[in-house]
Amino acid sequence: MADVSAGSNAGGQERAGDGRQAGVADQPPGGVLMPAGQEGSGRAVNKSMLSGWKGIPALALLGFLLLGIGVYMAIERYVPARSFEGRSEDLYWSVAQMQLELEKARADLLRLKAGEVPESQVQFRLAVANSRFLDFVTPSKMQEMLSRVDGFKGTASLLQDFFEDENILHPSVRSAQQNIDRIDSIRPSLAEFAVQARVAEVSSRDARNKDLRHNQQLVASLWFALGGICMVIFVLLYRYQGARRDAAARQQLLEQERAAHKATVNAELDRTTFLATLSHEIRSPLQTMQVCVELIEPDIDPAGKAAKAVGRLKTCMAHLMTQVRDIMDISAIKNMQFRLHIGDVDVAATLNEVIDVHRAQLDGKGLGLHVRLGELPETVKLDGDRLRQIVGNLLTNAIRYTDHGTVTVEAGVDSADGRNILDIRVIDTGIGVPEEFQSRIFQPFFQGHARRVGSSGLGLAVVKELVSLLGGELELKSVVGVGSEFIVRLPIVVPDQPPGPERSVLVVDDDKNIREPFSDCLQMNGYAVSTASSVAEACQKLQQASFNVVLLDMQLGNESGYSVAEALKRSVRHRGVKIIAMTAYPEEYADPRAAWFAARLEKPFDISRLRAVLGRALESPSGPGHAG
């Protein structure tokens, strides 16, 4: 059964839609909007008109109607109505816009060639130019007028070939010059077509002005029908009153929608502020508690009551950290502030690490565990933290909703079609997911009828979002009463293998309650450790000795850890030093200098996580990487 709570996701999922609707709602959809102060007077005028109309004799009313119909038919016959949609003035504008967008695309291609802009910006610019090309091929008044301009077929054919070119659809640095040449080859033809469009536009305007003068003469001959025109005016006034009523009703609906949208936005802001405060205020104390518990655990009698208490404390802390992490991740993803950190990951070791963390839960429920790991690369390019989170959430979900039987973890690599796909499956013999819930269980906070203790409804939502961010796919197969199978497919890149490790570490953190436990735990694991509490002390330690790794906190009182990183970057002596950054404020990593770090950790994290990151950093060659 999935980690899922009924209906509470609707508001979060519809917020983006509310924002788009509100943007449209700012422009009334038509009609004449009456100022609020005039609404009552408008109703009074309308009632007065209606009461006046009731006093007109039926015969006179019929005469006015017949006269109006006669004038209308005369105007229809002698003064054909002209639609101003698709006016010829738009001919040159459409071609000029195409020229302008192609020139902008050419400029971006030149900057792409020079390495000044990313490929995505050029692709966006070419897509905008392609949207202008729709005027040439999409059936419309504008396309019909353009098709009458000399040179249309040749120009449209050139542009169509241009926009269907694979190098234009997917521009790259290698194809930049070729794309520039293609644009240069089109420019003369497009310029000539623009001239022809301008000529056609002027000719069309002259012809229309001539027709307009002719029509004015015809209208002058219809003055004898003034009585009928008056009748038409009365009818239009009546319709105008109806339009005002409709507009007032629409305006009221728009105001209600704006109020609802404002309330939604305020609620979202309050939620985001609360979650940010939760992250900043809880992460650092949790880190201190986590390290201290792991530090005192070896000195406790395994058979005593204290050992059981420490075990319960670790379990509760792990659960709390998971909840905080899931809440923060969902918030970051929904606010588009989430960042992936791709680095070298040992998939087999990572999976075994996650499985080992969950063995106590499996044993506590008497569940069997089957692990089937196929042939896996020694390292792959992936976000290791997010891989742990995905598998950990799926295992937690499987254990929570399985009372008897087994939980199975399978992993392998599928190299079909020239791509490497990491295939991970978590299979349980639990209660299963009803078919009507299978399309909803990945929504945040949604839970089904079989909610279990400890479930927040976020675990599977986080899995789905992370898999999507990693470019993968998530599939669920489930039968009620039989069990569930969650299948994760992630694209991976297999890198070259790194050389062996070194063992000296400098820990830089202004918080003594974090710095000293880290030092003690790392020394217990065979590392030579020095510590520093400020930028100045860290620089002094770096002048006195050489280190293989610097474990660097990003907030050092009023100073920044980036100051230490810059000193290391400038130093020839410490060129090979790996920097592992840590912070309770993930937004610190938005700085471009974060690319210098061999790994990035977000507090709180446990010592086993730090050991794994240190091991990978020491084994990897010099250069930045990402541990998450």
C-alpha cells in the first residue's frame, strides 16, 4: 500500500493553474464594465427605458421595426460591411517580426559560438522565430493575404526547410556556424519578400480608402431613413443595457476569483515561510543530536537499558529527519528551488547502505528480505543523495504496508538503444494499492483508506518528483491482497574509475557542538583530523600543514565558508585538496563557486553518510564533484 492522505493535495497542485487564470482574469473578457458607483444608476436607467418602451403603441413599434429592417437591408445591399480582422497593415509587420527574430537568433548563435550563452537560450530564440513562421503556414486571414504577395511560395519553402533542419531544432556549439550561414542565406529572400509585402500593403490600403469614399457617398443617400436609424439606436441602447448587466456580473465573478487567488497566494507564502523557518531552526540542532548520539553509542553497554533508549532515540531522530527532509524537498520542488548535484556514485554500495539502514525495521516486523543486484558499474554519474532518498522512501513504504511475507530489492542496468538505464525495483507482499488510488498515490499528502501510523503522505510524492527531476520514469504494479511493485528507471552515465584514497581532514565549523563530535568520530575511523572555528584559523592551519580533505561549513559566524574555498583555490600548494561543503541553508549552493566543491552536504546528516562522502572524495581524482 502506498504512503498516501485523502484529498489534501488539491490545493497545492492547482496553485500554478490559479496563477495562470488570475493573469487572464486581470483583463475582463469583453463587454462594457460599469464603475461600481454607477451600478445603481445604470439599473434605474434600464428600468426607465423598459417602462417607456411599454408605453409605445404596438402599431408604432411595428412600424419602427419594419423601417429599421428596411434600412438594414439597404445598407447590406449597397454598403457591404468590411471586417477589419487581418487588415493589410499587418502584412509587413508579420514579415518584419520574422526578420527581427531571425536577427536575434543569429546574434545568440554568435554568442553561443563564443561560449557566452547556453544552447537552451539559442533553442528558445529559434523557437520564437519558428512561432513567427506560423503566420506563413497556418490557415488564417493573415496567411491568405501573405499568400497573394509575390515571392510567397519561395520564401515559405525556404523558411520551412530552415525550421525543419535538425541543427535548428537542436542547436549546438558545433552547428552554430552552419546555422548562422543558413540564416545569412535566407536574409536576402526574406528582405525582398518584406519589400513586396510593403508594396502589397500600400496598394491594399489605397484600394480600401477608395472603397471607403465610395461607401460614404452611399451612406449619404440613406439619410431619408433617419427614422429607421433612430429605431436601430433604441434597439442598440436596449442591448447595451443588457451588456452592462452581463459585464457587471462578470466583474463580480472576476473579483471573487481574484480574492480566492489572493487567499491562495497568501496561504502558500505562509506555508513557504513556515517551512523555511522549520528547516533553518531544526537542521542544526538535529545535526548536533545525531552526531552526539553516535559518539556516545560505542561507550554504552549493549545489554543495558541505555542501549535500548539510544536505539529508540536514533529511530525517532531518523524519522524526524526524514519528515523534515521530505517536507523541505516538496516545498523546494513546488517553488522551483530544488537543485540536483550529480557526481560519481557507487550504486551497489549505495543500495546496500540504504538496505542496511532498514534492516532493523524489517526484523522488527518479522519480514524477510531478498536482495538481487545484477551486474552494476563500479561508479555512475548520478545524484547519490537522491538515489538514497528514492530507494529509502520506497523501502519505508513497503515495510509500512507489509505485515507478512517479504520485501525484495532488485537492481540492474539495461544498456539497450545505446543508453544506460538503471532499473531498480522494490517489491512487497503487502496489502496492495486499489486501482482507483493508483493514479493518486503520488500526490503530496494523499493517503488511502489504509493509513498507517508514521505515514505523512509525502514519501511517494517525493519519489515521483525526484525521479522526474533525474529524467527517469516511475511505474507501479499492484494487486490488492497480493502486493505492490514499484519500478524506477533512471538514465545514468558510466565514468572512468578514480585512483586510491588519502586520510587527512581539516574540519572548519564555528559551532563547537558540531566541530568536536565530527573530529572525534572521524578520528575513531582512522582519519588524521584538525579543526578550525573561523576563516582566519582555517587559513592558518592550511599554512601550517597539508590536508587531503577540508570539511567546510558555509556559515562561519559573520563570515562565509567561500572565503576559505577561495584561499584554497588561489593556493598552488593546496591545489589537490578536496572541499566537502556542509550547510543548513541549501540556498548557499546557488553560488557559482559551489562548483569548486567535491561534495555538498545538507544538515542534518549522519556519520555514515559523511564516511561515504569522504571515501568517495578521497578516491576521486582532483576536480569538483557532487555528493548532494
